[in-house]
Amino acid sequence: MKAVVWSKPNCPYCVMAKKLLENKKYEIDERVIGFGWNTEQLFEAVPNVKTVPQIFLDGEYIGGYDNLVKHLEGKQV
């Protein structure tokens, strides 16, 4: 299972999302804005977003932290 997490430094929700994914045994590809990745690349992946983290699981767009929690609990997002 693979997760792509778009994040930025000092983002508490990004840290919580990564910890949750690690606990669920996901392999995480973190894309940190300002460290090898930029906002234009984020907007190409997910147009019109205003917050991070933005999360993909096995190629499926999930959304932000709250959406991740709902998804992993098996609820409809």
C-alpha cells in the first residue's frame, strides 16, 4: 500500500496524517512544498486546493487529514 502526502514544513496535520499512515503500514512518498516540490506541482495534482496535507492512497485522491481519517474508518467521504 502506497501513500502520496503533499505537505509543508511545520504542519501539524501533515505530521498527524503521516503518523496515521505509518501505523496503517503505508509506504509514504512525502512531497514537501519548498523542498524539491512546489505549489504549481501540487496544483497540477490537485487543482484549487488551499491546504495541506493532500493525500493519495494507491493512486486514489483522498483529500486532507479529516478525509483520510474518514476513509480509513471505512466511511464515505
